[in-house]
Amino acid sequence: MKTTFTFLLLLAASLGFAQLPKPDEIPTSKGPLKIQPLNHATLALTWNGKTIYADPYQAPKTFVGIDKPDLIVITDIHGDHFDPASLDALDLANTIIVAPQAVADKMSDALKAKTTVLANGATTEKLGISITAIPMYNLPETADSRHTKGRGNGYVLKLGGKSVYLSGDTSGIPEMKALKNIDVAFVCMNLPYTMDINEAATTVLAFKPKVVYPYHYRGQGGFSDTEAFKKLVNEKDGKIEVRVRDWYTVK
């Protein structure tokens, strides 16, 4: 019986791994940056022998076939970004976590001990990666908004001469439109929590990343039309590469 159970676990793991698409690659001065879409706001980046998770969610199944994390960045307190059960399910023995104060306040003491708190506008360096916290919030700004200014972080990661932007949950805020020299951007689009595709496209056209991935695109009404987003961007600027990928392979 034990042998059968072990076989079934291995089979499930292999099937979960087979579901993952091949990671994309971006060249950097220290080898390729591999980009693995995973689940909603969750992705894995592999670079220079290090593995980075953004907003780990629904572990362990989301991470079958993915190396354990050296670095985790968390954007906000909501369960699809800060998922304590997922963090508990991961091997974090040698992991550094970067998160806003509001997330750290909800952590266990064990997780807090691994966490560097970063406020909007602040920068830290971990594992040879510069990490800057960018504001993320809803417009118009109201006290009862789902995402208030200062609570959560988007991030710009600088690694191997490339800049990678993670929007987190946000509207098309001035701080995003003011970004410069972004090589890869992950931009949210799901009503009523963040932006619709028109606002997302307008914002992307303002800061002009070289490559943009629509992510976090499942909302109350289902999935946003990422192909329509791509069309909106490329009708105005054909130089921006819009990469539409499946962020909902893991069920």
C-alpha cells in the first residue's frame, strides 16, 4: 500500500510539472532570466542560480517542478498575495522574504524573522538583486478602497542589468506611469479590484516597458480579454512586446 501511495504522489507531481508551460527567457549580463507564469499573481523567476517567487499562492501544487525559493516578494495582505498556508507548505529554510509592513504584521514570528520590511519608495539589496518598493493603490483614493496607498508594494527588481516591474494590485497610478527603463513588466487587469484592459493599456503606453505580461487577470466577471489588451497596446506602440501567457494552468 505504501509503495502504491508513493507512486501516486510521484505521478501527481509529474502530471503537475507537465502542465507548466516552458519558461520564457530574457538575456541579462549574468545569464538568462527565466520567467515562469504560475497562478494568478504568482510567478517564479530564476536568475544567476537563484529562484524568486512573487506572491506564492496555493502551494504546494502551484510549485510542482519549481526549485525552492531563495527570495520571496509579497505585495499585499489579500489572500491571493499573502497566503500563510502556502508559505507554511514551502521549504523556507534558506529563504529571504521582502514584504510591506501590513503583511509583516500578519505574519507568524518565524516568518517575521525571515522578512525585510520595505515601505513605498524604499530600496534594499538581497542576493545581488536590487529591490525597490513602488506604490500600488486604487484610484480614486478613498479610505474604504480595496487597496489604499502605502499599504502594499509593487516592486522593481534590478538583476543582471535588467529591470523587472511587478505591479501588484493597482490602478494606473502616476507612480507607474513615471517608471523609466523597465525591461519586463507584469501588469494587473481585473475589475473591480484593479484596472480594466483600457486603463492598463493606457498606463503601459505611458511607461513603455520593452516586454509586458498581462497577469492577475481574473476578476468577478471572469477573465479579462488579454488579447484585446495586446491589440490596444500594439495599435499605439508596436515596439512594446506583449506576451500573453496562461496564468491559470494550475487548477
